[in-house]
Amino acid sequence: TFCNTLVDRIVPGFPKDTIQDIQRELGFEDNLVVTAEPFHLWVIEAGEKVQQTFPADQAGLQVKFVRDLTPYRTRKVRILNGAHTALVPVAYLRGLRTVRQAVDDSFAGDFLRRAIVEEIIPTLDLPTEELNQFANDVMERFQNPFIKHELSSIALNAISKYKVRVLPSVLRYQQLTGKLPTRLVQALAALIRFYKGVWKGETLPVNDTPEILTFFKHVWESNDNDLIVSKTLSNISFWGEDLTRIPGLQKLVSENLEELDQQESLAL
């Protein structure tokens, strides 16, 4: 029997800075030690026969046997990964450099919490209580002092990440409410600004495919925010559709981009 599975746990790897202390505590030399966060989840898509044969859920572990793991995959991608992707450009432009710094920051931390609770969770199909618990776990994981998660590493291929992790929440929210999710759109504007490559005289860690980098290099040469937003949102190769057709999106992104310009001008 081959089962679809989903594993969720951050494992930074071999604890090279503390391995000697760990080995002394163990009383022997173990070079296969790895660091792992306390949180763990293993979702197994299988029937009762597999669950009876392999009863891992009865071992005090957070293991779930389910008929369909799709909602759990969607939950992880939209809340955990989506939060990462939405956070990066907003936090980086505020001078923050790690996930923990961002979550601890009064503005970025509030931005992230409200984006998850008010704009992402309402678009998902699992029980609200379960989603809220997962969201709380995610925020706690982001604040783990033993995991230094650089925003620059999450910024890799951020356009495609936004398409997969965040855009579905934007579209579903708009479909359900008739409105646009303010913070997720703010993140999109910050992302477009991030791809200019320079902020307050500092080079930004933009890292993407040559095609995407070339596109933004040319589009930012115009220095016309409305044109930049229009061309970016209408780029079907980025999003799989023309986002300028979403009512109000182009205008809201342009307004957010203008606010970022004002913030940069004040700082300079």
C-alpha cells in the first residue's frame, strides 16, 4: 500500500554549535543528532487497515489518518507557507531580517496575525477551531529562538510562491466577501516594490529566474507606478491569469505602492 503523506516539521540539521554539550549529556559520541522543533505533524491518507497495521497515532504522536489529506495540505500551504511569503517583502522593507524579528515587531507581527486570522482562515474548509489552533502553533513556531530563518532565503522565487501560496487566498476571499483582503494585497504591492531591487539605497536580495528578473528590470525603468502595476498584474506567465480583471485590485495595489514610495522618500 502506497499512501500520500504530508509531513510538517522544521529540522535545521546537525547542531554543530552545541554537539559537544549534547554528547557529554548523552554519555557517548552520537554524530547522527539533528535539531528539530517541538511541533510535528504527520498526515497519512489511508484507510482503517493501514491505521490498524501501523497505529502511530496511538504512540502519543501528532499523526492523523485521513481519507483525503488535501485540506491539510491546503491549510499548511495557505497558513504556514502563505504567511511566510506575505510577510517577507513587508518585513524586509521595514528593516527586519529574520522571521522571528518580524513576528516580534509590533507592526509586522500584527500584520501577519491579522492576515492569517482575518484573510486566510476564512477561505479554508476545515473547522475554524482547528484552523485557529494551527495558526497559533505557526506563530509560536515563527518565534522559536533556536531557529534563525532568514527572510532573504524565503524570498527565493517569491513571485511563483505568491501565486501558489497567497493568491488563492486573495481570490477565494474576494469570491466569498466581494471585497479584497487588505493585508494580502498590501503584501503584493510590497512584493512588486521588493523586485525593484533597491530600497533606501540598499540592494535587496531579489533571487528569481532570469525571465522574471529581466521583466522587473525593464518595467521599473518607467518609474510609473500605474504602468508597473498594470504590467505586473496582467502578466499571465506570473499568475496564470490576468489579475487586472479582478475589480479594484489594480487600484489598491497602486495605492499601496504609492504609500511605500512616500515612506522611502521620508526616510531618505
